[in-house]
Amino acid sequence: MYILLGDKFENKRQLNFSNPFEDDENFQIFGFGSIIGTLMLHQCCQNEHILWDPTTEKFGLIPPSTVDSYVPDVAKASSDFVSYLHGFGYDCTTNDYKIYSVRSNSWRKLDVDMPPSLKWSEGTHLYMDGVCHWLCKKSYGKHNSPFQPCLVSFYLSNEVFLVTPIHSDEDDDCIKFKASWINLAVLNGSIALFSHIEETTTFHVSILDEIGMKESWIKLFIVRPLPCVERPMGVGKKGEIFFIRKDEELVLFDLGTQMIVKLGFKRDIYPDCRIIIYK
């Protein structure tokens, strides 16, 4: 793992990282980035979660929730038991995380009808200003009605949900939800939805003007075809699109200058590469 610094990420420093999951490499960094300097690591198979502060190099194992504690290990290992993370955020009114409290080292149960997050764990969750956001497919209307894409927003202070529908029309270029890659990000203080259409090698960027209003999605950019893209890997704090080129080079596309900048890395043999924001 590396920290990239500078306007063009020209300074890079390797992190002193020791795997806290007993050498099990099947773990991920959850969400868009750090929350007050802390990252959430989660191990999918064992359903374990760890808080990590890269600055102090300290780890904090989150104890199992009440749900995890009474589910037998044999059930956890089967495909019938699925646990999804929905959000990782900080409530400034209580000066603590939710729904797990770091201060009391305990969980609290919420009796709510929570719209589920998508299976995709990378890029489809976002925290901003006390609100956790995630992408979802929600059924509207009567039973067996088709599922429609939406953005779910959970306010940590009052624990209220708001759902913002997303255009699903295949012919509507405003939002390309059925894409090969989708990423939520913060762009100029607004929620942005980035999507990559593999067939046309184009990127679509839209921002949300008002939470809860379908018509508030505004098409911002359609990035011209970039045939050199093999796989996108994240979005930066200024809207830079990071991707791996077909020659294995890690680069970024600057929305402002419309230029591609090399980062000085090549993808290793292990294919799992990702860019997240750490502050």
C-alpha cells in the first residue's frame, strides 16, 4: 500500500502495513475513503471488521454485532447467510461512529426498513457531512414490480432515510447505471456518480443537486472514448479518474485539463488495485 501526495501525486510513500486478518488477503477497504483519519477494513468471508489509522499505524478490531453473535459458524460459511455493510460514518452531534459506538465499544439495534446496498462493495458507498449514501435497487409499487436504481441517504443524526431515484432508461445518457463500473464520489461539494461504459470506452459523470428528487441529477461530463482503458480503479478528490491502461500503467484522467497523467506505477501480478481518499 502507498500514499500518493502532491498536486500530481508525484510523491509516494510506502505504508508500514501488517495484515491484521492473519495473512488472509481477501479483505477490502470499505467506502469512498477515510472518516476523520480512520479507514474501515472488512474481511468478507469471516465477516470481520477493523478500524485502521494509517498515521498512527493502529488497528481496532470491531466486536461481532448481535446478529453475528448468535449465527452459527456453519451458517456464516454457507451462501445462505449474507452480511452487507451499508455505511461507515461519523455523527458530530454525539462525537462517535454509528451504529457501532467506539466510545462504548458496543452495538445498537435499529428497527428500520433499510433499503439494501448493492453487492458491489467498491465505489458504491459514500459518506459526506454526516450522511451515509449507497446505491440500491429498490422495488416500487405493487409486489413483483421491477427494481429501479436509486441512491439511499441515511442521516446519522436523526437516523432517517431518504431515497433518490436514478434514471434507468437505456436511452437516457444522463445516468448510465447499467455500466461495467460505477463509482460514487464527492465533486465540488456535491454527490457525483461516475460510470464507465466498456463497449464505448466512455465515462459519464453526473451530480446530484437535491437529495430525494429524481430530476435533480445533472449530466456534467461525457468523457470522450478512451480506448487505452483496461479497468477504472477510483475517483480522486478533484474528480480525477484513475484507471489501469492496457499496458498495465496506472494513470489518471484530469477532468479539467482533459489530459492523461502517468503515476509511475505498473500493476503487479496480483490484479486487485484501488485508489481511495485518505485525509
